[in-house]
Amino acid sequence: MSNGVSVGVSERTAELNFLLEMAPVGILLTRERHVVQANAMAAEILRTTVAELVGKSAGTLWPSEQAYLDLGRAVAPALVVRT
């Protein structure tokens, strides 16, 4: 389709990456408790680099292991995918 409605995966990925980088807030994307993507603002807030964040355990970003586990227990029910 050439009406501008249908967008290919690569175009959509580029758009989402652009939005991630231009966001005025820090954003971390995690998968299985590890950072898989971060924007420059998140790196600035955490006083590190994007390269250092990617691959890092999300738990290391919290003040303590207990705080991380407590948050996980609190939000886990909301993260369950319902079919």
C-alpha cells in the first residue's frame, strides 16, 4: 500500500528508535530482567553510558536487591499477559 498507512517493520523500528532517543525522559527497555535498550536521557540520569546499561541486570539499578525484589512482587500481577 502506498497511502502512508502501511509501514514496514524496518520503518516502524526506525520510528520507534527515533522516539526513544528524542524522549525528554529516561527510558529503559528490559527483557528477562536485563536492559536490552536505553536512551541517552536514561544514561544521563544514571550517570553512565547507554553501552554500559545494555546487558546490565536491571536489579543493579536499584538501591538494594531487596528493593528490586519488593518492586518485582508488587508489579508482577500487572505484567501478566492475559489471553
